[in-house]
Amino acid sequence: MDFETIIGLEVHVQLNTKTKIFCSCATSFGDIPNTNVCPTCLGLPGALPVLNKEALKKAISFGVAINATINQDSIFARKNYFYPDLPKAYQISQFEKPIVGLGSINIEVDGEIKKINITRAHLEEDAGKNIHQSDYSQVDLNRACTPLLEIVSEPDMRSAQEAIAYLKKLHSVVRFIEISDANMQEGSFRCDANVSIRPLGDKNLYKRVEIKNLNSFKFIQKAIDYEVERQIESWRSGNYDKEIIQETRLFDTQKGITRGMRDKEESADYRYFPDPDLLSVHIPQDLLDEASNIGELPEDKLNRFINELGIKKDDAKTLISSLEMARFFEDMLDSGASIKNSVTWLNVELLGRLKGDINLQNCGITAQGLGILVKRIDEGKINGKSAKEILDSMLKQRNNDVDFLIKSLGLEQIDNDDMIISTIDSILSANSDKVNEYKSGKDKLFGFFVGQVMKNLKGVNPVKVNEILKEKLK
Ligand SMILES: [Zn+2]
């Protein structure tokens, strides 16, 4: 029997506001524990939450990016549960009437475009963090009350590969519209995966297992693959009813398996009710208009690069692989570099030299610096070989002064015809025997003459040397 996999994803994106969602404490990551706290985010009696307008704006921008219905009237609700990192014993979230209603994004898997529907996206506050030591635990409430956007998809994905494509697309969208740094290591973009299986052709939905808190694409893929395999095996061995329960599981990254954590709560367990401390939200038209101005989405940028700039699809995909890349490339063009050479020198030459922990942001090369290097190639001031040497020096010295490096490395391409002609003349007269051999048919000697000229005139334009030599040897 063949099976079909059904995957729905819930993604938590931490919004990059300066302050928390219901108080004015800072949201910065990695500060000394319990320093960014106040009566509101500590949940002290009498402290009242006030909604951060920036968080609301960013949620709306996301809704616009996925072509969703924006609910101009929405409400906050209390989600009640007890946990040490949740000082109020409830989380302020949204249940009925979320800010963002039904929308969708397109993903591409194996060259095929598929639409994934997004049920909703709502604002909520994050909880604090429990830090478990060997024989005790500590609670850090710096993260409590930081703004999250929870994005809930329909169960539209049919493989781990589609789930990853969806997540990468979502990651890229929130980065391009700059509502989150989406840093997965810091937990600013994390995912819960709901996974179930059914016999192919069956239209029923069976028991759904939720795998919690996945924060790397690699682990998400592994966790889903493992879970699908586990469910199929128990179905095949006739133990599905007994072994598979609707529950929450955690992925053990060391062993590569999922493990039961607790029974999955249903929404009734959380006793949602409207938060009486917060007014209902009405989004005025001017805020809606302002938040709708989201800049260019990754897909639109890709299409523009291909259709308007004439860049090959694979190259364009590399260029939009991150906001930093796209920006770097566009800044190179702004510094006057040609499109074709910019693509090569960014995608191939610079990226090819970045190894290990070195990336575009920390390599020390600026878009302006690489742009000028490309411009000098475009102008014929340096040739490709010299440019590679210069780029190596730029990286090594973290120096973006291209013109200084061209001079100090003595790599200025010699384009002066008189100089090339006189050098060629003296080389030909010093090697008259070889000239005669060449003229009597020993074509291979042409390379020898070129080599001699290049040696005598370091940095000479090889195209010109070839042209003039051919003329002289006729
Ligand atoms: Zn606070």
C-alpha cells in the first residue's frame, strides 16, 4: 500500500520591533537575564498592557505580502496555561478575529509551482525561557512579551521537501519585507510541524502528530521524514491504532528520532477568552495604507532580474537567496558596475572565496568596493587575472580601495599602443630566428611571442597583444 503525507506548519516569527509587544522593554537578544523586564511583562498585578503599533504594522505588512484578507477589526484573547516561564499564567494571543486572514504563497519544487494556503497569521507575546542546569532550573523573562507573529498554514504540503520549500519561501518573505531578522539560531524563526499519513486515495484525515520547536531546515526535514516513516511502519504492521496517538512530540537532534512529550491540547483546554485589559483593535485606513507599502517581494525581484536585467534564472535565484545578497548586487550596480560582470564577480568570484564562517556580511568587502573592481574590468583598466589577484588582496587586507591596490600591486593594464608596439618590435628583432621559423609554418611559436610580451609588459591587455602581434607577423 502507498501512503500520502499530510503536513501543516505553524511558524513563529519574532518581529523586529525595538520594544516588546505590550510594554516598552527592549527586545534585544542575549542581554543579562531578567534585565529587560517591567511590571507588565513580569505579570505583576495591576500592570496593564498597551499594544505596540509597530508590531501591528508589521503583521499587516505580512498580510499584504501573502495577499491575505486583513481584518481591520480584531481582538486579543487570553490563552490560559501554566508554565514557569509564563508569569501571568496566560499568554496574550489571538483566537477569533486574527489580524491576518486567509492568504497564500507559491512554492517551487522540482520546477513545479504549487500554491500553499495560509489559514491565518496572528499576533501574540512570547513566553520567557527556562534554562535547565543539571540539578536546578532558572527562568529568564527577557523574552517574555516579545512580539511574535504566528503563521498557520493549511495542511497543503505532501512531503518534507514541500515543507522546506514553504519555510524557505516564508523566511525569505519576512526578511525581504524586513519584519523580522528571522535568525533561526536565536529562535526568531521557529516551526511546529503537524504530520499525518493516509493511504493514497483516501480522503480522510487521520491522527495528527505535532513536532514542536524545530529551528533549522535540516532538523525539520529529518524530523518530518522520521515521523512519516514511524507512522507508515505502524500502519503496515497493524499497530497504528495502538502506537500512534494525537500528541506533541519533540525531535531528538542527537538520535534523529521524535519522542512523545505530552498529549496535544485542544483549543478548549486553553479556555480562550477576550482579554479584558486590551481594547479591541481597529486598523485605521492610513495605518493600513502605510503598512501596505512593503517594497519588492523576493518573487518580484527575481522576475525583474530575469526579465528586465536579462540575468539567467539560476544566477538570479542565487542573487535573491538572501536580502543581503540582493542588496549587495543592487548596490554594485549603483556604483556603476555592469550587470553581467557584477553577476559573475559576486556569485562566482566573491562567493567562491567565502569559506567556513566567513560570509558576505563579515568578509570585509563592500558592495561599493566590489562594484569599483568590476567597473575597472569593464573599463579595461585591469584584466580578469589581475582582478582575481586584487580581490584576494581585498579579502586578505579587508581593503576596499581598489584603485590603490591596482597601483600598489602594479596591475594596471597597459593599454598604450605605442608601448605595446615598441615592446613587440624589440622582442621580434631579438628573436629573428624564431620569427623565420614561425613564418615557415611553425604556428605554435605564436604563444612564445605572446608570453615574451606579457613577461616584459606586466599587466598588458592580452587582447591587444594578440591583435598587434598577428599584424606584425603577417
Ligand atoms: Zn516589560
